[in-house]
Amino acid sequence: MLLMEYLARELLAEAGLAIPRGVLANPSTDWSGVAFGFPAVLKAQVPAGGRGKAGGIKVVADRNEAREAAKALFALQIKNLSVEKLLLVEKVQVRRELFVSILLDRGLKTPVVLFSTEGGMDIEEIARTRPEKIVRVPVDPAVGIRDYITRYLLDRSGLDAKYFEPLHDVLRRLYNVFWNNDCLVAEINPLMIDTDDRFIAADARINIDDSALPVRHAKIFSLRDVLEHDPRVLEARKYGFLFIPIRPEGSIAIMSNGSGMLMASLDTLQQRGFTARSVLDLGGGATADRIAAGIGIVMTQAGVQGLFANIFGGITRCDEIAAGVRTALEKLDDDQFIIIRMEGTNKARGREILQSVPKHRLVLVDKLSEAAGVMAERMVRA
């Protein structure tokens, strides 16, 4: 779960990190109640990165300018997300901007600290063009942040050693946020050094492992549906599915019951030149009615012509999978089609059930590679 900035700031503040004063605003906010001075920074609150490039961050000189900028921001769409909340924060008098992130490295199976003196910029672009500007160091979960980590970051980055104490304090507190909240990422960008040499977390990105939310972080979990804007994501959650939008111009959809199969399907089709509009992970226990509902969620997106369903019939038998697909097809447009690969219990019976479906509506394949070829034959490419 990717938190909006105003919620991420709360976690940082609770951990004792310094943040700029701020106030959360909605379309009916009375700007006369702002308790700090101007100029200030007005930020769109959406669960997505790249707000600055999309015009979602404005520096405002006074309350009147804040009101006018707010009108424009509330009318803005950022990565197909509507702006429903704004965060107005005091503008920090900055001496330098840094980047610091703690993330879970699945390859190393341990947290890793990323640090750069090029804060406030597109870190992905820096990683691509100037990778030497980003310092990486793994963290032993048994001991957490120790002095040697901070000294290593200072030495490798060239940052003045006089900043050891404040940087070490930031790292320890950020690591506590990462660890205590089961984060996949806990990031501050920029981490500002103000004119008094204080370290201030001017922006935050926190992504929490979904599997930890219901039991370990009930308060944050209770906000999940309130924060979500995409109605298909909310609809999918009712069935225990994970709906992920990919590209709004995509003309195919992909459905599976496992992240590995889902990613393999997505990679295979994208390598053949297809753009996915969305993917849907059915998870476990994909019964016939749930499969039919899942197909309805992804195939009612405007512009989607074809669906590749790659499903393993383990807990659910293949004949039940087939029944769900057949039911869903009855409600789809005539020019929409499904390519399905299913393996598991009662596969032969499942194939029998689908034999009655017209060939132009449904194609059965045995291999993932076949799906790409069939999709190439069936799709009307733009």
C-alpha cells in the first residue's frame, strides 16, 4: 500500500523526524486559517510518483495565490488519478538536498540503504545516467543501523563528515519507520539541509507490504479503500482480487492466479509488442462465479479487445474454471475474445465444457508461447 505524502509524513513525525509544518486541504478549505507564513509549497496528494513533472506541485507566494493554484490542482489528473486532497507546507530555506531510501532487496533478502547527494531529482534518471552518485549499503536486520553505515555513506558520497550525527539520527529513525511498519520502501526525497544545518524530511514515500496490513497495521489498513480512487481496484477487492492498471492505451488484459504466472504472461505478451491495459491476480480459490466476475472487471474497460487467462486449477478444478469463463463470455461484446491456458485437475473435462463456445470468442492453448501467437492473429492493432 503506497501512502499519500500527508500520511507518510505522520509516520515520519511519530518517529521523531523533522518535517515542515503543513495543513491538509480539500476543495472547501478556508485558506485564511493557515498558521504559517508564505511563500509555501502546495502539493497534490495522489498515491503516485512524478507529481512535479505532472504539474502537481506549486510554489505560492500568498493566500490568494494558494487559492488560485488549488483550483487548478483540484482539476488536474495525475497518472489517471483525480486530486481530492492538497498539502500546503512551509517552504524550507534550503542549503542542500539529499536523497535517502531504505528498501527491501529481495535478491539480498535484507534491507538496503540508498543514499545520494543529488536529492530532489528523478532518482531513476540519476541511477541510469550517473549510477556512481547513488551509494548502496545492506543492513543486517539483527543489528539495524550502526555507525559504520553512516560513515560509509559519508565517505562514498563526499558529504562533509560534520553531518555524521544528524544523518545518523535520520537513518536510525527512518529505519525504525521501515521496520516497525513492515515497509517495502521508506524514502525521503528530498532530505533537506536547511540554512541552520538541520535535516528536514521535505517529502516522503512509504510503501507498506499489503500482507502485513490487516493484522499488524489495522489503522492504516482501514484507510485503504478511502485512499483508493480506481473503482475497478475497489470492485476487485470485494472478491479478494488484486487489480493493477498498467497502461491506459492498452488493448489487452491478463488474468491469472499467482504473481509468478501473471508476470510471465505479461512479459511474454509485451515482448511480442502488445500493451496490457491491466492485470488481475485472482489469488487462491478461484471459483466459477469469482472467475466470471474477474473477467467482467477487466473486459469492461474501454478499448480492451482480448483477454489472456492463464490459470492453474489446483484448489479449483479446471471444469469449474471453464464454467466461469463460459458464463463471462455470454456477457461480453461479440468482438471481444478470450485466450485461455489452464492446467490442473479435470483439465479434460474443462476443455469439453468450452468446446461449445464459438471459436471466434475463445481459443484454448497449452503453452504460454502459443498465447502470444494467437493474440497476434486475433488482435486488431492500432
